[in-house]
Amino acid sequence: MEYVRDLLWKSGITVKELVEGFGTTGFQSTELYKAARIMIRMREEGAKVILTFTSNMVTSGLRGLFAQLIRVGVADVVITTVGAVEEDIMKAMGERFYIHRFQADDVELHERGMNRVGNLLISNDSYARFEAFANEILDEIGKRKPRITVSDLLYEIGIRLRDENSFLYQAARRGVPVFCPAITDGAFGFHLFMARGRHPEFQVDVIGDFSKMIFSLSQEDRKGVIALGGGVSKHHAILATLLSGGADYAVYITTAHHSSGSMSGATTSEAKSWGKLKDDSDSVTVIGDATILFPLAAMYALEVLREEGLLKDLS
């Protein structure tokens, strides 16, 4: 049994040293340290890792970190929501999102053509330029592949992007499938609807993608889940692990509370009741803002894995 130790500053302290100090700080600090260690074990023990995140994570500055995790071989499968796809493409196109504030005059922002996500802003102009991009690429792909799964469509888009910090670009280059089950739940869904009007034969096969997601895992695989936030992306990940025997490792980071009965608030312990995580799985739920907690855990894990020679070449 460990004792609580004082967390002290020292000149030049590193992220690795800070997170190691969290291990004996207590409360969510210690849970975060556990999360970082589990992420390391996933890679050390050859688990197939599913990384899931909601669109707000890509609105924020975490997008490039997701791309790095794919690039160095930490994530084998990505499941996300359509807003993440849209905003990854926007940023790859050079669109810039603005830092604002949580307490804002939202009526004034609407009149200025600005859309608020927490304390960040996205302009209508960015969506207009995204629309032009989406229409052009959907027309091009639709003519060549009138029936396509969502993940194949996202591969086709990702391979055309030229941004090292794009998770779609890195996933396409590294052969990592990106699944987006609720592809119509955003602006991109409307553009797909309009593309169908221009090309009546164009079909996006969501069920075919569900099959690909399920068969991306097997009973023999060791399986890990890193779930940031909740909703459809998190649920599809743990559903996929349920159908292949349950996950061996899981890290959840969320601001939601389990008392709501929501998927976002559901803990790793609750998932065991469904068989989505194995009874003896190495798992932890960390309560807090992923824009603070995930970079700390991920950078600690990446540093340790680099020292152990377990990261893929960054070239």
C-alpha cells in the first residue's frame, strides 16, 4: 500500500515527473496516473487500441495529439463523431478557430456569423468553405465509387489532405480505419444528402461499416479502449469489444457523472456488467476535462514508450 506524498515543484520539472508525482497525490491525480500506466501497458502487451473522441475534442487543440498517436502507432482504430471529421478537414484547409469566452452574448455572435463551442468560435465563413470542399470531393468520389462505406469515404478524404496534424490524414497514411457511425449528424450529413440529389446512385453504406468495425477485432486480440467523452463513439467501441470477448484495458476520461445513467457518465466498472470489459480488465475512469487530463496522460505514456523503443518511426 502506498502513502500519500506531497507534490512539490522543482526547477525544470518534466511532464513525466509531474505525472509520476500524481501517483501518490490522491483523488483524480492518482486515477490519471493509473490511466497513463494503462495506456503504456496497452502498447507493451500488444493490445489493439481503439481511440474514441467526440467532436469538441477536435474543436480544441487536441486534434494534433490524436494525429500524433496514430502516427507513432498507439491507436489502431479510431471511432469519432461527424463534427470531428468536419473540423479536422476545416483545420487542414487552413481554417482557424478563435478563443473567446464561456459567458458571451450569443445573439450578437449569431448576428456576426460566429458559432460558439464553449469558449471557442467557428465562423460561418469556415463552414461555407468547407461546403465547397465537401461538394467537390463528394462529386468526385461519388462518380467513381457510387457505393462506399463511411470509413472508405474518410480514407479517400484523408489521403487528399496535406496536413501532418490531421487525424484523417495520418489515419489514411498509416492504414488506421476511422469509423463515424453517425455520419449524418452534422453539416457533412446535409452535404451527403445534397450529393445524393446530384447523384441518385450514390450510397454511403453505414451497415457495411458496422461489419468492418466488428471484424476489425477478434476473440484472440488483446483489446484496449481509450474513450474521451462518451456518446456514440464510445458506445460503438465498447460494443465492438463486447462482440469479441470484452476489452482487456480501458481508460475513460469524462466530465459526466455516473448518476445520470448516460453513456458519457458510465464507468469502466459499469461496462463489466455488460461484458464490454473483461472482469479482470485493467481499467480506470478519470473524472475531469480531457483537454487538461488527456495531454498529461498521453505525453507521459509517449515519453515512457519512446524510452522503451515502442513507438513507430515518426517519418
